[in-house]
Amino acid sequence: MLNDTPKKVKDHSNPTKWQLFWRIQGECWRRMITPYLMYMFMSLLLLSVQAIVPDENSILEIILGIICIVGGGFFNAHLLYHTGVLHYDNFITGNIHRRNALYGIQSGGDHRPEREFSPWKGFYIGLLISLPVLIFGIFAHYFYDVASLFFMMFAGWAIIPIAWFGTAEGGGLIVDPIWSLLFMILPILISGIAYLIGAFVEKRRKENTAARDERVREAGKNK
């Protein structure tokens, strides 16, 4: 005998405060993975450039290195821009569901509030992207010989520019690796600004669409 009872759809639209908190963490960590992988890929490319160029710390080496870092920032901005667009679209959808709920209409069972736009989310995602710099930067400050290779592989965009200032006789860097922590600002600012721009562009697009639809309705009434 077939079971005719409809399958119950799980409601994701009304999480508790703690559920929402952990879902937001999961969403932000998920959104940081691809940008971080782009930075890591550019770090490996940057490391290769340093090995290929014959003259250490030459102008050519530095220029190619900066191009690699800018490339990582470009991918970062592109991805977070689209995240801002997606999150703002979810924010509008959430407002519709919440407005319907005031009238007793439950329409948001498949809506996920953790994917809604918040101005701080882009900066937070940027912070998550830069966490390897924080970890390896502090570690390299005390144990550079051990941490340097991993630092260059996983966050080379932050440590290799420090190496351009030169190396000491003992094999360490002239500039303390702790200064690499300043490079955390790069993904934080790029992610936060690109996220806000994406949300702003999506907001304007929806406003223009609504205004155009309103003009069409007014024109229809005047006929």
C-alpha cells in the first residue's frame, strides 16, 4: 500500500537565536572558501615567480609579485560582489516572508535568514579569509624557519612582500614577519567594500524595476 501522507518540509525560516548564529557562521565560512583558494593559488604563482626571476628582490620580481597579489584581490572582489547581490536578494525575500507572517500567511519555509544581507558580513568574510595570515604571522614571529614554507604556500601574498626588504645573515628576514599581519587589511577591505557595492547595485536594480513596473501600471490606467 502506498503511503499517501505528504512528506513534511523542514522549515528553515524561523531559527532560534543560537541556530541563526551558527548558521551565519556556516554561511560566512562557506563564502570565504573560494576567495581564500584564489589567494592561495595566487600565492603559489607568486612563489613560482620569485623562483623563476634570476635577480633576487629585483624590480621585475616585485612588479610580477604585485600583479599576483592584485589578481587575488580581483577574484576576491568579484566573488564578494556577487555574494552581496545574492544576500540582498535574500534580504528582500525575507522581508516579504516576514510581512506575510504578520497577516498569518506562512510563506517562508524554505527561506534561510542566515543568507540575508547585513553590512558587516562582507568584512567578517574578509577576516575569515585572512585568518591564515594571523596564524602564520604570529607563528613566524617566533619560529620563522619552521613556519616560513607553510606561510609562503598558504598565505604567500602576505609574507613574500616582507621578504622583498631582504634577508639577514642568519637566514631570517630583515623585517619582522609580524608586520605581515598588516596584509590582513587587504581581504577585509576588499571583501567588505565589494559586498556592500554588490548589495547597493542589487538594491538600485530592484528599485528601478519597481519604478518601471509602476510606470507601466500607470500607463495602463490612463489608456
